[in-house]
Amino acid sequence: MSKTSTAFFIAKRYLFSKKKHSAINIISIISMLGVVVGSMALVCVMSVFNGFQELVADLFTDFDPELRITLADGHPFSAKDPHIKELEGLEDVAVVTPVVEDKALVVRGGKQTVVTLKGVADNFSKQHNLKNILYGEGTPTLHIDVLEFGILGIGLCGQLGLGASFDEPLTIYAPKKGEQVNMANPMSSFNKDELHSPGVVFMVHQGQYDNHYILCSLGFAQRLFDRRGQYTALEVKLAEGGSRAAVEKVLKGTDFITEDLYEQQRDVFRIMKVEKLIAYIFLCFILLVASLNIIGSLSMLVIDKKDDLQTMRSLGFPLAMRQRIFLYEGWMIVVSGCVLGIALGGMLCWLQEQYGLIKMGGGNGYIVEAYPVSMHLTDFITILATVAVMGGLAVYSVIRFTSTPALSPKKSEASEEN
């Protein structure tokens, strides 16, 4: 049997001996349980944060495009730009929807509010699965002949005191481009038009859209904002198997920028990432406490096995081999605790994902009934690395700095053994 195998066998006997457990064995088990709890908590918490992030992404997907193309300076661009035709002809692109978006003032029945008016082309329904966000008994039509319709966010309807359907049209105002306000007749400095109700409203479960947005036809927005022949953005839906790289290749060397869903809502997802990071840091303190327990248990084990170590030294066991025994025992505590914790955490997450064991609160005000969960391989790797670093430092600190005579003999003896 090699020295390594011998050291591992002795370490395993010290940790998993079938004899009556001493206080040292109990402390070692408690140390392992600390690693189990810390690893399990990290798996569960990080998976829940992933679930919320994917839930929010799904909500935005019903309104935000897969790719959004704008000029870097945010200004509108010509509808005759040759890159638009080139994008529409790409095999990687399924739908290209021109958009004109700007702020406007809505007045209705003595109530008024500033909104974001989003004018979209008729193929907007091909960009998104609108049936997921539309509510009401009407038809999601944006224009018929000379009539223009506006689909309001459900929160905006509440602000204006409206339902999904209303009889009197909304009056929309937008300042004329490049004109100063005429103080003698201020209303002459504004473009004015009306939007009728199609009998439906939309709800994305995001306040920035539900409380502020109105969908209208592209032509209506172009006239109201003096953007005839111009777009403020292009919304792109990729074909199955299509790549963003193909779109960016067409736009290479231009002032256009391409943003995916996460980049369009970078502030929201940045906050969620920061929250996940903070939760990870706080939970690492549990692992830190477990690591301190490992230091204590190994140190006490070295003292408890002083007689055994003296015997090993007399039998010719070198110092490195005696140190290796406790090194292996420490790693067995760390690895066993980590693997068991990750396995239990993964099992709990799977049960939550399949059966929704932990509910959000039971009310109708929640988008989902149970806490969403999504397990990512990168999180498991991060947790393994975290436990390995913290546990490894704890183990090596005991082996490196212990002053127990049985493990670290006098310098003369140590020099002879080495």
C-alpha cells in the first residue's frame, strides 16, 4: 500500500469509524453539516434569482423585440436607408418592424397625462405573441381607413378612468418639431389628433409599459411627431436558427447599434444581478462559519490523536505523511459536505420547479403562484469553487500553522525526517 493510500485509509477511519463516536467525531460531523447547509442554501437562493430573472425576461419578451436597432445618438433615420432592405432580405431575419416612438400628451374627460406613443407597422403582430398581453373583447386593430386606434396599457387606462373600451376618442398632442411656442396661441405649436378604442388593452406586468405606453399605427405616429419618411427604431425577429451576428454584419461600419432583450432592459437586469451577487456574498458567510468549524475540528483531532501520531513517528511515518492524514480528512469533510449540499439543493429546486411547493402568498396579485426556479450549471461550478477555496484554506491553515508537537516535531527531528 502506498503512502498516499495509507494516509487516506487512516483519515477515513478517523472520520467514519464504526466505533463509538467521540466529541471530536461529532464536531467533524457538525462541520460537514455546516458545509452542507451553506452549499444547499447557495444552490436554492441562486436558482430562485435565476427563476425571477427568466420570469422578468419572459414578460419583457411579450413587448420588447428580440433585437432592437437604433442610431447610436438616438436620432431618427430615413425610412429609405438601404440597410433596411438588406435586413429584410436576410435569411436569418423573419420580421423587420419599423417603429416611431416619442412622448405625447393625452387628454380625455378633464384628465391628462404624458405618455409614450409607440407607432408600429402592421406586421407588429408577427413580432410578438400579442394574445399573451391583450385583454378585452375587441380586435387589436390599429387603423381602418381614416380611423386610428390606440391600444393602451392597463395602468394608463386606470389613470384616465377608462375601461378596455371607451366611446369618446382620446385627444393626443405633440409639439411641432423645430417650432417655438407661440405665446399668443400656444395650441398652434402642437400637432393634434385623435385615437379611438379598439376594445382591448395590454398588460405586460411591467409598470414602465402598462402605465405609460400606447400602441398606435406607424402612420399616425409619423404624422403626429412630424416624422414622415423617418423611423426611430427597427424591431427585428430572427428566423429559427438565425444569428445576431448576421444582422450586425449588415450594419458593420454604420452608426446603427443592435441591442438584444437584456441590453434593452440593462438597468433592470443589472439590478437583479447585483441582488444575486449580494445574496451570494451573504450566504458565503455561512460557509465561512463552517470553515472555521473545520479548523477547530481538525485542530482538536490533531490534539486528540497525539498518541497515534507519536506511534506513527516511531514506526517511521514521515512528517509529510502524518500531515497528509489530516489534509485528507479535511478535504473529505469539505467535499462530502459540498456534494451532499449541492445534491440536496438541486433536489429541492427540482421539487419546487415541478410541484411549486413554496407559494408566493396565495393572492391574485402575483404573476406566478409559486417561487420560480431555474438551475444553471455555472452556478453549480461557482458554488463548488467557492466551497473548495474556503474549505481548502481552512484545511491548509491547520496543517501549515499547527504547533502540535506530535504533528510538528522539533526542528532536529523534522530535518532528519525530511
